Amino acid sequence: MILPNEPKRMTPLTMDVARELTSRLTGSRLTTAKRREHDWAFEFGKDVGVRVSCTWRILVDGRMKFAGDDDGQQFGLPNPLDGEEEATRLLGQRSIKNLTIRPDTGDLCIVFDGGATLEFINDSSGYEGWELHAGGLAVIALGGGGLAVMNLPK
């Protein structure tokens, strides 16, 4: 099922998808953050993961603490930042509380306990920004906004 870009308000499908994903992910923790050749992979336990080719960032207490583009940057530090280590350090001990999806852009926001948030900013009008798999359900952020939602065969 595909959720089109319009209307630009919370639609029943977007709310249902976010609610369903929240029910599947609540209490999960980030187990792996992996930089791959052209994207990132975030794992949250068995059969739950997000593949990301768009901009992403981690906020803690309302402040940006790390962004995907920071990976490998030195910023005057003794060593370059390692995105895998930073994501795990900032989120690995926190549990997921809820999840929201912005219906007009397809941005995904995963809220953790302790005031942390992992945001995936769907930043292309033509390419899919992220893909989330959770126990047989796949949700894909479409280029330009909107979602594709599929039940995968077991």
C-alpha cells in the first residue's frame, strides 16, 4: 500500500503505521549501527532494522549530539569521530519509547528514554530515504515524501 504525499496532515494510515511500529519497537535498544559503502544500517534486535541513505542525526535533551555526516570528521579532536561508536554510545543503553513518521516528508523519528531521539530526514524528491523492517512489516520512505507499507512473506 502506498501513502501519497497529499494531504499534508497526519493521515489514518500514517498514524496506524507509526502506532504499529511503536508497538513492535517499544523497549528495544540499538544493538548495531553500521556504516556501509553507500548507506547506514541500524539494528534494534532480532528482525528489526533501518537502512538509511538519507541524512540522520541524534539529539539528546533537545541538542544535536551527532549526525551521520560527522562520521570521520576530526573537528579539532585527537581522533576522527566514529559514527558507529558514537551512535552506540549515545543510544545503546536507551530503550525505544515511541516512533513518529512525518506524513508530508516521510521523516522518521525514534524517541528513546532519557531524552534521546534518532531522526532520519528523508532528503530527496526522487530516492527512498530509509527502509524499516520489523517482524514481517516493511515501511519505506518514498522520494518526495509518502510511504510504501508492505507485509513481507515469512
